Amino acid sequence: MQENKKDKKAVQMILIAISVLFITFMLVIPLISVIINSLSEGFVYYLKSLQSEYTLSALKVTLFATVIAVIVNSFFGIMAAWLITKFSFKGKHILSTLIDIPFSISPVIAGLAFIMTFGRLGWAGSYITKINDLLGTNIQIVFAIPGVVLATIFVTFPFISREIIPVLNAQGKDEEEAAALMGASGFTIFRKITLPHIKWALLYGIILCTARALGEFGAVNALSKTRGETFTLPLEIDALYLAGSSDSITAAFAVSSILVIIAIVVIVARNIVEYKAKRKMEDR
């Protein structure tokens, strides 16, 4: 028995050491190096890099696309999860599978798909051109802010619904059916019964959606070509780094530090939500 305990302890220590080393070399050291390199030219240059015209524009585009993506995906994520878990209909499994498509398709392919749909040669592009000619407008989807927003929505769509669906499946339908028999409306049932059950899963999904939206590169890169207008932070970092000069590379690290700081905040928020959700489950 003692030898078995010693063996288990030894295996445990080895696994812990491997995990710590892996996390240190793959996550901690690279993130620390970003912060160190961002300050290599001094704090004044660091602030100057963050206040440049291109950086501020990229930050605005990133935040705008992220906020729109979170709002849209929260609405459709809740509706899709409620539909899949509370109703039976033909094609239910197909709908559930379609929700996961952004997980299995490369973001670059998604960007190209939007180009072939809304671009000049796409089937919707001709209609957009006719509308512009008719109304005298200049509506653009591809290589404009709407394309960036659509790409961000696409790559982040599954995160919220996939967090809510397991919670609603575990909840069952008994409470909603009892409330319906007592004469409660559908909105009242959702507001007073369903929403309180899914609020922590919804918050967790929003956090994941936000983190994914802030760091998206591939799909947005295919649909964004104008620096200072449609570039997001990841694209601006790439442009600064590819410029090649020591100043631009340092500026790239400085802008990268924004995403690193946001990532740390997101991780802390996620852990808080997870902790509160577990406490609530334990209290039940």
C-alpha cells in the first residue's frame, strides 16, 4: 500500500512538473516577453505607440466589431439554444450541427466566403451595386466595416449558444410547462424561469465570445484592406511588425500588450463567473 501511494505521489509530481513547465514556456514566458519588449524603448515611447492614429483607429474598429458581435450572438445564441432544447421539430439535429460550423471552418475560408457572397463578383454584390446606383449611396460590405463586423459575428457565433444548451438540457421542461399551465405567457416564463437558470452560462459565453472577437485575425484579414479605417488591433500589430524597423517592431509589441492585458482581464472575469456559478450550483 505504501509503495502504491509513493508511486501515485511520484506520478502526480511528474505530471504537475510537466504541466507547470509547459504552461511556463508556452504561455507565461511569451506573454512576459511581449510586455518587456513593448517597454524596451521606454514608457514614453510605449504611450506614444498606443496613441498613434492607426492604433486608435484599430482599437475603435476592434471594440465596435466586438460589441456588435456580442449583442447579435447573445440574442441569436439564446434563441437558438431555447429552440433546440425546448422544442421538437424536423431538422433539429441539422440546426445543432450548423451552429458548430465556425468551429470547423478556417476563418480565412469564412472571409473568402463573404467576399464571394458580398463582393463585386458575388451574387449579392450585383444587388448592392444596383441599390447604390438607384439611391446614389455607397454601401459596401467587403473591405469595409460591415464586412469586419460580419466576419467577427461568424467566427464567434457558437460560443454563447454552446454554453447555454447544456444548462437548458439539464434544467428540463417541467418548470416551464407548469408555468404555462398556470397561464404564464412565453415571455414571462423566459424572464422568470429560463433566464435565471442560464445567466451564468450566458455571462461565461459572452466572455468567451468577447475574447475570441478581440483576437480574430484570419477572417477579418480577408475582408479588411485599409489601414487606419478597417484594420483591427491584430491586423495593426501584423502591419507594424512587417514594417521591419526596430521602432515599428517595438510599437507592434506595445499594441500587442493591449490584447495581453485584455486577455488577463478576460481570464480573471471568466474565473469569477465560473466560481460564482459553481457556488450557486452547490447552494442548490
